[in-house]
Amino acid sequence: LKHLWAVGIPGEQEMALLKAVRQSLAINEHDHGIMERSIRIETYTETVRKMLETNGSSTVGDVDATEGLRQHLGISMEQHVSTMESLLSENE
């Protein structure tokens, strides 16, 4: 699931495969949603962390630099702010 979101929005084939895996592992839709949300946030955090390490906070502080990624992963502005605060406090 994490790999699918890291490389792009899962398509119909990927979603069908995920559904089959969920059913075989007896993971209900609610639990899958929780896991997917967590993975999206984790993927976003890891990507922004790499951006900070590579380019510094000025690039990540620019909303345009992260807007596409936020939209792609369905990350709210509130979650972005929380992620940034957490990552910047790690670097202090």
C-alpha cells in the first residue's frame, strides 16, 4: 500500500489487487481506511523530510513546493502544518 502511494495514485488494477488482499487477510473497509490514511501521512512526512535535508526549509516553506504532493496524497493544510512543526523541531 505504501509503495502504491509513493509511486502514484493507485489505479483500477492496483485497487482490485488491494481489495483481494484485504479480503484474504480479513481487513474490513474501515481498518483499511485507517491504514491508508496513516500510510499517506507517513509517505508525505518522509518526502518532506527528504526535501528539508536536500534543499533546506526555504524550499519546503514555499507552499507551491509541497502543494502538488499534498493534493496527491490527500494531506490537509492542517496536517501539513503539523508535519512541518514536527520535522522542524527534529532539526533543532
